[in-house]
Amino acid sequence: MYGGFADVYDELMDNVPYEQWSRILDTLIGTYGVSRPERGAKGALESERDQVLDLGCGTGTMAELMYALGYDVLGVDLSEDMLNVAMEKREKSGSGILYLRQDMRKLELYSTVGTVYSVCDSLNYILKEEELLQVFSLVNNYLFPGGIFIFDFNTDYKYREIIGDATIAESREDCSFIWENYYDAETGLNEYDLTVFVRKEKDLFRRFCEVHRQRGYTLEQMTELLERAGMVFLEARDADTLGPVEPKSGRIRVVAGEHGKTR
């Protein structure tokens, strides 16, 4: 997963409003969180409070934007290829982001962090509720007292009614793709078979294929799992319209708070 696709991921995802998302994250942290986008000498506890974790950071686009806003950023992702792209960006930007290759179901940090965020439906790759519960429990464990968890997810409605069994194709000058979706109503899983053609020379394209599987969730499922993990639900919004969650919301953004620690 995200092998050869990693090299063209940013080009094919150029319609994702990362800058808008970074401003939303910054606002939510200011409203609910304890992290502060400040730099300078700090004690150990202040350093932990001010650090933010990008869970499922991919190619590091959001991590770079959050770093530019002044946050001390740590990025975690399972894909070595995606992390290689992220580290190339770090080398060009000179940012101080630390990247770790880890499975979020086995998250292991050296300290707590003030904020954990996960964007662009990374959590939909967790296909079983018990494994998602494990992720939420680990997040709560590594959150600084009073810290927050911000994440988005694709809903079951989106896979079932919008993209399930749809084929999406796009042709560009140097890169084209065919994205075929297959939704299984019984399991709630959406498989998408991705075929990408990338120009290597003037008239020579490389073709590669990847298979991805995601599961849609409901807000009720997410809320229950957060509470079972020990966190406190704070708010949910439609991540596309930025308005209230509706029955036909395709992507939902959730904010949850750490619970159980004392300062």
C-alpha cells in the first residue's frame, strides 16, 4: 500500500485543501487544546504539551504546514515510501519535523503530546472496530493532560451511496489514473483498485497497480469507541461543508479530549 503511488500522491491529491485544514486545526487547538505554537527554551513538560502528532502523516504536507504555523511536529506513518517523500520535503524546507515509521495500532512514543490529529481519512484504513479502539486508547494514553485528538473520517454513507462501485478516471500530461471502487454492503468495506500511469520519458509511461481497502464508520460508532477508549467527545462537524453533521455527510471531523490524567 502506497508503494509506487507515493511518488505521485501529491500530484493526484492537489485538490485537497490542506492549507484550509491547517487553519481549522490551528483554530480547534486554540479553542480546545493545550498546545501552543511557540518556540524557544522550554522545560520537559512544556515541550510535551506543545508538541503535536500527525497520525498517518503520509507525504508530510500537513506536517509542513503545521510546522510553518509554529508547532513542534512529530509525524507517524506505516508507509516507508510515503515517509521518504515527507523527508525529502523536510530537507528542502529545513523544518525540524521528526518522522517515525510505525503502525498506528502499535503506536509507541517517547513522551506525551498536546495534540494528535489525523486527516484525509487515514483512520478508514483501520478495518476492525476493536483495532480502531486500540488506536484511540493509545492516542488517549499519549495525550498530555487536557490534550485533544482531532480526526476526520469517511462515513459509511459515502462509500455506500457516493463512491461505492464507481469508477473514477483522470488523464493528465504526465500522470493518469483509473480508480475502481467495490463496496461490500455485508462487511462495510470499500476496496479500490488503483491503476496509475506515470510518464518516465517522452513517450514512455510506467504502469503500476495498488489495492486499498477502507471501512466507513458512523459518527455513533466513533463516539462510542472514543468513550470506550477513555476520551471525551467534544464536537463533530461536516468536514466538507463545515456545518452540522447531516445524514448525508460524507466526511466528518471530530474533536475529542484526553481524560484520566492529572497535571
